Amino acid sequence: MRSSPPPLNRPSILPMLQVCRIPDFRKGLFGQQVALLRETFLQLTEGGGKRDAVWLNKQVAPFGDV
């Protein structure tokens, strides 16, 4: 996990707002959702707007074919 998020600037505000709209389907501890949102935001802002497919599959796999 990264140590600190990038500074908030104009190009990163839209991805931040989009990430904040991700619902907590897992209904786990609050910190787990915050960690998921943080990692998603960092991948979008540092990864050229793309998420790591392996990481995303690990997050979605527990839900199966819903």
C-alpha cells in the first residue's frame, strides 16, 4: 500500500468524487471500505485512469455471479 495520496488538485477532483460514489456492498468494517476507496482513487490518479485488473478481480471475486 502507498504511504500517502497525491496532492488534491483540479484533475484529481472528478475521480475522487466518482470513487466516493462506490457503495459498500461488503458491509464490512468502515476502515475496509475506506481502504478500498483509497486504493481505487490512487489507481485512477496514478495509473493513467486505469485500475489494476488483478486487484479488481480480487475485490469482485467474493460476490460471484450476481
